[in-house]
Amino acid sequence: MAENPTWSRSSCVQRMMGLSVCDPTTIKSLFQRHKPWSFGHLFKNVTPNVKISVLLADPEFKAICHLEHIPRDVKRLDARVIPGTGHWIQFECPNAIMDAIPLPRANL
């Protein structure tokens, strides 16, 4: 729990159970197939009318992807670090996701 202070005890236990049943060769194979571990080239395939938001884990929480890894040549891309979160941003800080989504405003 010290590694992920925002997680519940149940989430930590479930993570450890998942890690214990996962075959290490599966993980190694996954990383070997995706070298270099970069998907930035896919941003260019997104249609021009779509705004792209990339939310990154806090480097203090052992984040693998850092802000400098995100391509800066895509004008409609918004990349930001979410302080105090690890890799599981949707669980640890769901409001950060909602804040990143530009919702249309009603005309009153």
C-alpha cells in the first residue's frame, strides 16, 4: 500500500493476486513485441477534428512514460502530468479525466 497510497486495501490485494498468477514470460513477450515502447506515431492517424488528451502518471510514482516522451508536433494534443497518481489514473483520480474532457457548454 505504500507504493500506491491512494489505492484501497482490496485493490492492493487484488493487484498482488494478479501479479502472482501472471506468467512472467507473457509480460516479457509483450514488451519485446513493442520495441521501442512508443505509440506516438499513432497520433498522426487521428482525424483532424479530434482533440487528443494524454494524462501521465506522476514521475514520483515510478511512471514509465514521461512528458518528454510525448510528441510535441501535434497541435491539438494536450499532454499533462497528474500529480499524486500512478499508472491507474482512472481509479486514483477520475476527476482528472473529467477535467481533461472539454464538454460543450449550454447556451442559456
